Amino acid sequence: MPRSWRPDGSVEGPDGASKEIRPARPPSWRADGAIPGAPSDVPQGVQLFPRTDRAADAALVDGLALDDPDAAAAFVRRFQGAVFGLAVSITRDRALAEDVSQEVFVRAWRAAASYDVRRASVLTWLLTITRNAAIDAVRARRQAPTDAEVLEQLVDATLRPPDPEELALRGVDGERAARRLMEIPPEQARAVVLAAVGGLTAKEVGEHEGVPVGTAKTRIRTGLMRVRQAMEDERG
């Protein structure tokens, strides 16, 4: 199992040997907020998650457990956008979300041998790890101890609109899509992140949020429309 992701993209194994495996990176945001190849009906700056069957994803986890560098690299490429998207939606801090993403893939590698495809899809398993890692990161940044209930409330509130001074201080003005997600109702923002970035179906979003599938569909559709319209208005 790896002990740490190195800045050069390698992983240090238990024996201290360096393995050339690329660490988690956030989606490739172009200066104009667009993603190459993204369909026109999806807001620019929103990373789509390609869906595959569970067996193919589980095979990547099997390779991860066997310390296969090719499987590890493919695993990171496959899930890095979903992991970073959820991490940034919880932390509301791009730099912190990058750190969380790094930690998530280390945790996934360590837990790969215990993954059970019968209990959850790889994506659901990995997003659970991401959520927990993001909460840990938020907790670590707080000066005072916080109980679990308060942290749950904090996660629920992560996509509420911050004030302009907070945005300026955190330097996220350039992150157009992330900013627009913060400007729409939090329940819609979470639905967009889970669906467009995390790749969950409307049914899965509904189960995650505890709402009927029809409500989940409405939140996804309305949220995407609002983000797209806001970004079009910004471009003028």
C-alpha cells in the first residue's frame, strides 16, 4: 500500500520504492471555463462523469489492491473529477479540496482490499470516502472542537452563497463554475455536483438527499439551467 503521493506523481510504497502513479488532480478548467468536448447542453466548467459498468470499476479496485501501477493510474483518471467536485462542494476551498482529493486516493488504496462490490458501487464507495475526508479536513481547520451534528449542518450549508469579501479573500473569482454553483440554492447545487460531477443518476441523487426521484430530477434540471444561464449572462 502507498504511504504518500509525491509532488512528481509517484507513490512511495512500504519499502520506500518510488512508483510512477499520478496523484489526484482537479478537472482541467480552461481559462474560459469550458471543458474540451463537453456537450452544449451542460454548463461549461461542469465536469461530466462517464458511466461504466460496475465490473469494470471493480476491476480497477482489484488492481489497486494488488499494487498494480497501471490500474492505480487508470483509477485516478477515472474518478479524479468526481472526487474533486464533491470535495470542493464541501470545503468551498479549491486548495483544500486538492489536498482532500490526494488523501481520498491514499485512503482508497489502503482500503481497496476490503472493497465489496455487492455492498456499493465503486463510485458510491469513493464518494463516501471523499465526504468523510472533506469533513475531516473541515474539522481540522476549525479552532474549536465540533460535534458530529454541527459538522453535518456545515456540510449541508457548504454551497450557500458566500459574501463577496469572502470570495475575494479566497481567490475563487476565477473559478466561474464553482462560483455559479455557490449562487444557486444549496439543494440544487448539491444535486448538480452529485449528478454532473459525481455521475449519480437522479434516483441515486434522490437516495443520497432523501427526496423522491422526481424532486431530484427537478433539482438537477433547474440547477443546471440556472448555472448555464448565469454563465451565459456573464459572457454577455
